[in-house]
Amino acid sequence: MGEAKRRKELGLPPREKKIKQKEKKAGFISTLSAKYPFLPFILGGVLLAVLIVDLLNYYK
């Protein structure tokens, strides 16, 4: 006896089909940070260096 007949005899509704969910594509920043986890530290260091140089040039 198949499942469909058994469900019908028990008075149950037909089984729902499973819907595959579309995979969400990760954003550019998420992909980049996952690939290069040290990148925020490098960017922060460069930004800090630029700010220090700019501050020194301002007070000359």
C-alpha cells in the first residue's frame, strides 16, 4: 500500500511538496572579509597613518 492511499484512508491531506529555498548570495563585503580576515586591520592601520600624517601637516 502506498503512502498516498494510506493518508487518504486516515483522512489526512496529501503531503506537501518540499520547496527548495534559493541560496542567498553573500554581499561583497561579507565575501571579502571571509576571504581575507586580516583586511579590516590593514585598512584601519592605513586610515590611522593617513590621519596622523594629515594632522602633522596641518600643524606645520
